Amino acid sequence: MIGRFRRSRTDAAPPGGRRSPDPSDRPGASRHPGPHRSPSRRPGQRRAAGGRLTRYWGVGTLAAQVFLLQVIVVLVVVLAAAAALVLQGRYDGEDSAKERSLAAAEAFAHAPGTAPALESPDPAALLRGPAEETQVGAGLDFVSVLDKEGVRLVAPDPRLLGTKDPGIGPATTGETYVNTYHGAPGTAVRAVVPVMDASRRVVGMVTAGVKVETLGHLLNKQLPMVLGSAAVALVLATAGTALVSRRLRRQTRGLGPAEMTRMYEHHDAVLHAVREGVLIVGADGCVLLANDEARRLLDLPEDSDRRHVSELGLSPELTRLLESGEVASDAVFPAGDRLLAVNTRPTAPYGGAPGLVASLRDTTELRALTGRAEVARERLTLLYEAGVRIGSTLDVRRTAEELAEVAVPRMADVVTVELLDAVLHGEEPTGAVNRMRRTVLRGPDPDRPLQPVGDLIQFVVADTPMVAALRRGKAVLVPDLHTAQDWRAQDPEGARRVLEYGIHSLITVPLRARGVVLGMVNFWRSAGSPRFEEEDVAVAEELVARAAVAIDNARRYSREHAMAVTLQRSLLPRDLPEQDALEVASRYLPAQSGVGGDWFDVIPLPGFRVALVVGDVVGHGLHAAVTMGRLRTAVLNFSSLDLPPDELLGHLDEMVMRLDSPTAGADGEASPVTGATCLYAIYDPVGGRCALSRAGHVVPAVVDPAGRVTFPELPLSPPLGVGGHPFEAGELDLAEGSRLVLFTDGLIEDRRRDIDEGLRLLGSAVAGADRTPEETCRALMETMLPEHPSDDVALLVARTRLLDPSRVAVWDVPFDVMAVSRVRGDVSRRLHEWGLEEQSFAMELVLSELLTNAIRYGAPPVRVRLLLGRTVVCEVSDGSNTSPRLRRAATTDEGGRGLFLVSQFADRWGTRYAARGKVIWAELTPGDAPEPDPMLLLDEMAW
């Protein structure tokens, strides 16, 4: 409506320069002038080219007036600029002449030979040549030399020689000056410089200058260029003015003021007469124009023009659209009690200023249809959101809470969920459905008059809506609780409080999955919300059906998870064994997604040594838990052989490979064990030496007594079940009070960090002195693990102890049977020193048998070591790898009864292999000397 005026098609000439015949040219046609046609034009008369120019460029037209005014302004500006350039050129010429004259005169006057030449007998002859050279070189009109009285000695005009220059007064006193000189040889810009001798006396003067007529010649040479530039500027400015005028002529179509007024009056009448609102908004968000229909539809105030759209009281959505300048097509917005269809387009592409034009149509009759479509859309959105949000976790209670979160407040004001106790515990639901546990109660007010979470809900009255819903297996609607009497039968007092609170409408839906009732869901609406309708029942049933499947899945998972956790915890050590070498604390935490294959173990070994084991089976679930149990049992069995860590892991690797072979050759569904890792360490408290070997496992952390943390470089072997690679062991010397931290990768790895960052965080968590293993475990679990870990974690922290040297006795025994009695006596005396007189006989007997066997059947060197702790351990080592074995000797055998006697008097005995040779050990408990069976002894000794 505002912007470029477009000519009607009837006024435009067709292609080829021909116009369509004017209807008024036909006989009998009406010959009234149109609203855009000149009244003076006769019907059927063609507009000649001269007439068109006269109309466009006549002085009476707006375009011609503006053009003449602009031409006059440009002409004045150009003439003023030319005059300014002339004056500036003259000023610059005089200034340049003064500078050149002064420079030339000073250079000549201060030349080394000028002053001596003036004092010579014939100064004119000496100075005439240099003066002429200076005049030509500096481009001056004259250079003259005067004596100290002002008489010209050298001059460009011979007629001036010998004459006195009258205007040199200041120079006779030694002053240099520049002035405009009027006199012979002509008016000039002249510089006068005195010439002084060595005693600073004036001996003459030098004058140099440029005649004014020379400056005029120079300016006359520049004047054509200046005037030419002015003419070019005038032409360019006139052309630009003509272009602007042509643009204005096109804008106004060559119309005069009266025609333009009539045109805009016509447009204004059309704008306000249409039954569609038009609103024009500027780039700054202010209203530029609003017609009468727009004011009516939007209820705009009288002073709405030039006000910002945010000040008009429009809806936030419509205000945002008008402010943003976005393009919209038939967007529906509320405006009071109306619904408006709004179309917006920018004005800038159509020749107008940047802004927005909006057209508005009243579409109130579409309110009902739009409302129903919106309700349907909201219900579909609710069901979609329910499918996304309900069942995000495999937890029964959390799934029920997600159902309530989705339904409140979009579906109901209050939602209660009751579940069977069997469902809450992950068990199969029973046939008794009249006793449920309130699991969720969600609503905006914490003081709701409904039974709280945890209460037992019993359905004992057959007429209540809940019982009816359970019996029918589908939802029951109670639109108005005030008029319904059946739901009050079970608890009249509670029903009264519910009504007083404002709850007035109910939908109760049984929670069923796979044909089995799991619980009940109740949707309540309170004051301020409309009643439930039949359409709401279908939505409620769909919500509950989706939640029922998710709750049943969570129940099944809870049952399987509980079985797996029970199985895994039964496979893990219940209590850590008592021993003197280490102070140990442990933790095991299953993953949120299910149990895994992490395990740990503490295994006492002979000689007060302790084996520490940490392992991890890749994967989760029952298979990982069963595999973990098999590996733990294998480690316990192999440790009974008292093998070094690397040999034990080698045997364990072979066992895993044997387990994998039948698994892989079966139906292909079972997963192999390959992927299990293990760390096996043996700590000896006698010397503080710890031997470790690891199969694909993370390195342990070592915390010294000062609290410094290190991760030692230990040999790394492939995981168990790979095969074909030897296992290596490393050794650590641990001071007393050091802490050894063994863990699985679930402690340090997480989605939010890598293993290196996890190790750094673990090091900072365990650092510090005087921490017990229990405190270390607690700090690690609090610092390293999220609320719901994604992998299970096994943690073992051991603080080292050293066996007191006074409780260790060692004897190197000569390879001679005669040395047995001497060593036996030494051992007896050491037992008396330890206060173990009661064990002296049994220990001497055991030592005699072991030492005699080592000397008879072994190889040197032979050594005896006696250790005192919770028990007394006697160890006899020799250089042979032949291991004795227990057997029952025949009556004709002369030997073979020594180990039998050892087994009768010792609590435990056994053999372990060292790097060179073997060690046979026997263990006795102080204060609990064994009493061997006399009959067996007599039988063995009967020979």
C-alpha cells in the first residue's frame, strides 16, 4: 500500500510500442477521465513524445522543480570551489616563491667565497658568474649583490649597476627578511640576506626574488586545469542530479501535486475500507501504519502509531513474530476472544524501507475445530513422551515414578500407583490382588488427603471403582466423585477429606502385563481442572499399558539381578582370613546394569606368607559370575601347590584355554572365558618382599609409609586364555606400613574419563600417611565412583607388616647326618627362649625327620629356618627338586615312616619349590600340641 506506485496494465504500452485501443474510442463509449488520466486529454488522442516530455519536465511538475533547484545548487558549489582553487593556487605560488628566494639568497650569502669577494678590489668580476648560476639553478628572476651601502655590484639588468637599492634598511644591521618589493627591476617577491665577515660585520648584501608577473604566468598555466576540473565536476554533478530527478520522476510517474494528492487519497480510502487488517512495522519494531480493521481486531489504542509493538498489549507469540521480522503464512494467534490468521512479509525487497507488513484475518469460527485438534495433538505428544520416558531404568519403583511424572499435571493433578509386594521384590505376582502397597503419590501439594507412600492398600468392598476395575480388567471412570456413592463405602471419612480437599474426578486403571495384574493406577483431578471425559479413559489406559510392560520388565530384571548378585556374593569370600602379615580391607560393588565377573581373594600361604588376588571377567550377568567362580576356585586350588605367581598364572591360562575349547565347539551360543584378567601377588613378611605377576590387569598402586604414591613398572602379560605367551613376575621391597592397593578397571575407568586420568585421581585419593586400609577403601569409593557405576568394582587394600627378627631363626646345616643332633639342640634352646617348652618334643621330632630326609635324599646346601607367629613353622630346604610323598610303609620296609610321623605331630605340612631346590615345611600351633593316635604309632613302629 505504501511504497512504489505501480501503473495499471491499461496505462502501460504493449510490446512493440502499440497501445490497446481505449474503450472510450468506441462509438457510444463514455468519455469520462479516469482517476490517473489527465483531464485535458481527449478520448482517443495519442500522447506524443513532445507531450510526454512536456508533462515530465514542465516547470509545474515536481520532478522539474527539484531538478532546477539541484542544478542551481551544484553550479554555485562548483563555482565556489573553482574560485577557492584559484585563490589557493595564488597563495601557494607566493609562499613557494618566498621560500625559494630566501633559500637561494642565504645559500649565496653564506657561501665561503662571497664575503672575501666583497672585500676584494673587484667584487663584481668575482661574483657575477656565481650570481648568474644561482639565479638559473634556483629558477629565480634575479639575484643581485650589493655592497654594505646598498649599491648594486651585480644585477641581471646592467642599467641597475651602480645604483642604490632603497629598501635594504634592515639588512644593513644584519637582519634577514622577505617582502614584496615594488621598484626596479619590477614588483617581485624578494629576500634580502646580509653578508658578514669573520668578525660578524656586514660587508654586503644578497637579494633574490621572483617577479609577480612570473607568478601570474604560472597561475595562468594552472587555470585551464582548474577550470577543466570544475567543468567536469559540474557535468558529473548535473548528471547525478539528472539521475536523481529521473528516479524521482519514476517514483511520482510525472504526476503533479494535485494528481499525487488524489492518488494517495484513493489509496488511503482503499486501505481503510478493506475487511482485512493491515499493520506496517518498522525495522525498530515501532508501528508505522495500522488501518481501521487492524485497530479493531487487535484492539489498538488511539495513540498506537510510532509505539513499539511490545507496548500494544498483544499476545507474547504475536509480539515475538512482529519483533523478529520472520515470514509467516496463516499463523494463528489469539487476540482477546478472537483467533487471528496472520501473514507477514518484509517490505524491503519491494522497494520500501526495512520493516514488516502483516495482514490479519478473523478466524474465530475455527476456534472449536482448532481446540479439538490441539487436544488431540497434546494427547499424542503425551503418549509419545510416555513411550520415551517410562522405562528408562530397570527399576520397578523408578518406572512407577516415571509414569506419575509424565501424567502430572498434563493428564491429572494427582496420580497414585499401588503395586503388589511380590512385584516390588521382583517375584512372580500371586493371584491375590486385594492387598497392594502404595508405591507412588505425586501431586503439587504435599498435604494431600491420600494415604502416603508405603501404606498397605486393601480392596475389601466389592462396590468400589478400584475393585470393579480389577474385576473387569479395564479402566473405570468416575466423572463426579460428589455424586458417586460406591467409592465412599470402604473409607467414608477418607472420602470426605478428599472431597474437601477439592478432588472431584477419578479414573482408576488396573496395571496388567501379559494377562497378570501387577497393581493399580489412579488418576485424580482437583479444583481448577475439568472433569475426566470418555476420551481421557483411552489415554489413561494407553499410559498404564505402556507402564505395565516396563514395570514387568523391571520386575523380571530385578529377579534375575538379585539371583546373579546372590550367586556372585556366594562365590566371593565372605570373611577375610586371619593372618599376621597384612592388615587387609576390601570392597565389592556390582554395576548398575548387573553383576559382573570381578573378584578378589586373600589366601594364607605357608611361612606366614599371604597371596593377594584380584581378577576381572569381561561382561556382565550370570555367565560372568559363574566364570568368576570357576576362576576363583582354580586360583585357590593352584595356590595350595604354593606356586610362584608366574607359574600359577601359567596354569590358570592353560585351564582357561581348556574351558574355552569345548565352549567354542558346542552350539556357538556360550561365550568363551577369554578376556579375563588377573593379578596375583605373594607377600613374605620375613623380608618384606612381594612377588607379583599380572595377566592383562592394571598395575597396583603402592603407598609408602610417608604417603607417597607410585605405580611400579611390572611385566605385563596377555589376558587369560590367549595362550602362547610366557608369564613374567616382578618383585617389590615394601617397608613396614606400606599400602598395596589392588583394584579392577571399573574403579578408574568411566565414560567421563580415561584410564590415565583415573590413575591420577586414584593416586590423589590414596595419598597421605597414617591411613588404615579401611579408611583408604572408604576414600576411594567416595572419590572415584559415581552414584550408579557402569562397571562392577573389586578393591583390595593391604598394609604390610614385618615379622620381628627375634622371631626368626636360621641355621645352615652341613651335609652330614651327624649335624642333625646339634641342630635339634639349637632348635630346642630357641623354643625354650620363646617359651614353647611344650612344643619342644614334637618340633624336635619333626625337625629330625625332615632334616634327616634332606641330608639322605636331597642335595646341598641344607638350611633350617624356624618362624614364630600365630603358629610355629619349621622349614628345611635343600638343593634337590625331588619331593617326598606320604605313604604307608609295609612291615618289611626299613624306612618310609618319617613323613607319617611328621603328619601325625604337625598341624599342616607340605612342600614348595624355590628357584633352586625345594622347601619342606611343617606347622605347629603353640599351646595346642597334637596328640597322635597311639595305635597308629605302634603299628608304624612295630617293625
